[in-house]
Amino acid sequence: MTEAERLEALTGDLLDFARSNPVDLQPADPTALVVSCADEVARDGFVIRSEGAPRLWRLDAGLMRQALTNVLRNARQVPFEGTRPEVTVGRSDGSLVLTVRDFGSGVA
């Protein structure tokens, strides 16, 4: 029941995200944004890799912060003992790529 309620809240958050104001793309440092979101969730709670990351990228920092913070919070919920989730910031084929990897057991 708890998991169903969590998924319902997540779905509501995603719908709010989709209905939000128009996207406002501005140059921003994606690595700094990831570090800021990670610190908000759990200071020193993530391994952040940013080799090859662009210094600036056009994105909506407010919307990205909202989405990324939710994903990072999820990654920290059930950590595997002795591990920290990993976040990688990079680029591939002209796109910004943010990868979040956790080591939890997953959802059955």
C-alpha cells in the first residue's frame, strides 16, 4: 500500500512537471546543478563523475532541479550497505546525458 501511494505521488509530480510553465532554456552549468541537487538530498551522499561534462548547457534549471532532486531522492531511499548512488554528467552525440545509478535491491 505504501509503495502504491508513493507511485501515485510520483505520478502526480510528473503530471505537474508536464503541465508547468513553458520551458525557459538558459545557459547553466549542469555539473553545478547536479552537485546542488545532490547536496540538497544528502550532503556527501552521492559519487559524482563529471569528466567530459560540458561547462555550460542550455536548460531550464528550475525544471531540471525539480526532476533531478526527485530522482536522486529515490536513489537514496534504500541504499545497499557501504555504497553511495553514482551520478554521471556527460555528453553523447550532441546531447547532455545525466545518469543516476543506485545499488538498491529494486522494486519487486
